[in-house]
Amino acid sequence: LVLISVDSDPKSMIGTAGSFKTCHPALLHAASLLPSTSISESPSQATIFTAKQVVAKRVFFRKGEGKKRHRFSKEDELGKTLDEANCLYWATCLMSLVYIFVDEMIETKTVKATIADQVPRLRLVHAAVAIPDNTSDHTGAAAYLLEEKIEGKFVKYINNNSAVPAHHLRGFEEKIGLFLCFSQHVQHRLTNEVVYLSDFQGSGNLLTDCQVMTGPAYSANFGEGNCTEAFHAFKSTHKCNFYCHAFGMQPFSSTATDV
């Protein structure tokens, strides 16, 4: 068991409410961590328990006049929270797939050596689902998705229904957006056109709240943000960019190509 404090006061909410979740300040009490959860600071062993600061995200839905936010029942809230955690898990795996592909291309000198310096090194935030020990306590029996806190300017790189970078990106943020579009292309190809990520957002080298995109066969697996229409349109909306060309990704026959 781990002791967690969450400031659930709406006035303390971090940023504005998203499409499905609110974000709140949280604190992991180190004294409550068991020896098995006190993991080394090695990057390869880092977890939510090694994060310097964390936030707690809670799911909601909108209904009624003015589309006000409402909380789910305990059972539904846990299910929705697990859906969000599942997306993070898959996003971590799919981004790892991209970097395995990229690093193999660099190590085998299949691409120019200068390309390596232009590859942004990104990762998903560490996260965990927090379930209350005493679920009979209706006053505080909320399930939360704990994530390491992202500092700095928050950036939306690619929208959920899009296969191109957001129009407002400039400088290094635009480079990240282009790399993430290339990542979509790699994921789509290496999974035999079964899945890719979208709705990329974050700051610095950290990403969060990515959406897993699939066809109808898996539409119920990754929450309400899984837009199957956008998935089917991917081949016609993706535009190959500098990274696609550098790493030998073949354009789809019906897509345009950007420099």
C-alpha cells in the first residue's frame, strides 16, 4: 500500500479539464513506500515511485444542460481509468517500437550519421492506477491515474483525428511534431496496419495522454478517443516528411509528400 494525498478542490485543478479527465496536484508519501517499491534512480528502472512530482487524473463525463462534468460510479470509474492506463501502456510499447527501428537503422549505418542528432528522444510519462484501499468509504473512494508531473510549456503536437503536425508548431516543437508523424508511419507499417498513436502532447522529452488508434475490430479496447474514421483515413492524410524520407519509409500511393 502507498499513501497518496490528492488535492481534489476544483480551484486547485491543474490546467483546464480535458475531454475525459481532470488533473489535480498529488503527493506520494515516501515513508509509506514498501522496500519493493523503492526502486533505484537508474533510468532503466524508473517508475512512478521515482518521479520527483506527480499528478492525479480523474475521469469524468458530460451531460445535461451546459454539458456539466459528472463523475462515474465507482465500478465505471475504475474501468474508464484502466482504459486510460491501457492507452499509456500501449503508447509506451509503440514508441519503443519506433526507437528500436530508428536505432537499428542508425547502428547499421542505413541512414546518414548526421540524422542521429536530429532524432528527438521522447518517452511517455511513468504512471500507475491508484485504487483506494477502503472502497466502502464513499467520500474518498476515487480511482486516479497517477502520472509524473510534466513541467514547462504544454504543447499539443498532433490532434486526435489528425496525421499532420498542429499548425501552431515552430522551431524544435515543429521538429518533434514531424518526428511523431513519422512515428505514426512506422507504427502503422510495423504492426501490419493494425495500430498507431495519435493525440500527441506534452513538454520537453515527455509525452502523455496519447490515443491508441485502431480499426473497428479493436475500437472498444482504447476508450472513446479511438477514432476509427481517422484510422481508416490515415493512408490518405499522412504526409511523408524529412524523417520518413531519411529512414526509407515508402509513401502511401494516395498521399502527398511534404519536404
